Amino acid sequence: MKKTVIALAFVLIPYSGAMAQQSEASSLSSCRAISDSLLRLTCYDNLEDGTPAAPEVSEDSDVEEKPNTEVAGSAPWTLVERADPISGADTSFAYTDASNQLNGSDSPESLVLTCDGDGSFWLTMWTSGYIGSGRRDRISVEYRWGENEPIEENWRASTSGKTAYLPKGYNDFLSGLREGGKLAFRWEDYRGSVTASVWEDIQLDENAEFVLSGCD
């Protein structure tokens, strides 16, 4: 199985005078409509730094959107089987896509579990945008499982700039994953822009459990 990602291109149109005020009022209204306090705060933060709130696309728009992945019930996990070409070690991975990306092309898109080929796994958050790279770089993240208290952590940045790795020994996220439920997740990229996404109901299935076992 292969994962297909459709990139959504946004065209920024300059506004002036009344048009800008109307746009800002509409964005504020969109922020107020968000019931989740953590995600509502992210929406307001983005308005302050000039980052557009969740974009709206009219029914007549020719812009190709990423398909809405929100589904009734729990978010499914897709398993992609693969092996290291040299050692033959199993490096399969399973991913589940966000139900709703709230703002920006750099927002988290997929939660990914990957077998490391040595009987364990990596947990990462992936985007088709760019959040920053470098071995010494850290990605500031904040997340909340269900109604639990929000947790702030610094995850590792990948060299590609598209992935944040959960560091070994950080167990709060894994505990929430095993319990399952709604996940609200946001991160700050290398420019200081904050974007967020929601998974309405994450539940481990046999594909996710297979990777969590180290693909054994």
C-alpha cells in the first residue's frame, strides 16, 4: 500500500480597507466557534501573527482540496509493509490521518508508528509542509488527550523538516495513545508559526499494535 498526499496550494490575495476588516471579523468568528479551548487559543494566536485561520473554500472553487479524513467512529490505521534492503529487517509503518487540520499548510497531518528494524518502534508526527530540520533542532509541541491537562514537550526534528520525533523516554504521549480518544496536537515551526490538528477518536487496532510490538 502506498500513501498518497495531495498538497493544497493556497493563493494569498492582498486585502485593503473594508475587505481586510471583513476578513478579520470572519476569522475572529471562526475562532470563537471552536469549542476546544486549546485549539481556540491557537486560532487567536495565528490571527495575531498574521497567519490565516482555517481557510474556507467555496463550492465553486477550482482549488483541489486534501480529502476530508474525518470519519464516524475511530480513526483507522493504515499499515505499509516494507523491509530494509540490506539487512532485511522489518521497517513497516502504520499511520492515521488527522480528522481536521485547523490552519496552515504546515499543520500536523499524520501520526505515524514505524518499526526501527531492531524490535522497537519510533513515533512521529508528519506534515507535507516544512517545520524545520537539523539534528540539534527541537520542535516545540503541545497536546492534549481527551479532557486531560495539556502537555508541552520538545520533540526532535527530522533532517527532512517534515517530521517531529517523540524522544525515547517521553511516555505521556504513549500513555494517552494506549488509552485512546480525542487528540488535539499543535506545534511551533522554525519561524515561530503555530499550527494545530485534531484526531477525533484514536483507537489502536491490529495494524498499530503490530508496529508497537516492533513488527514481531
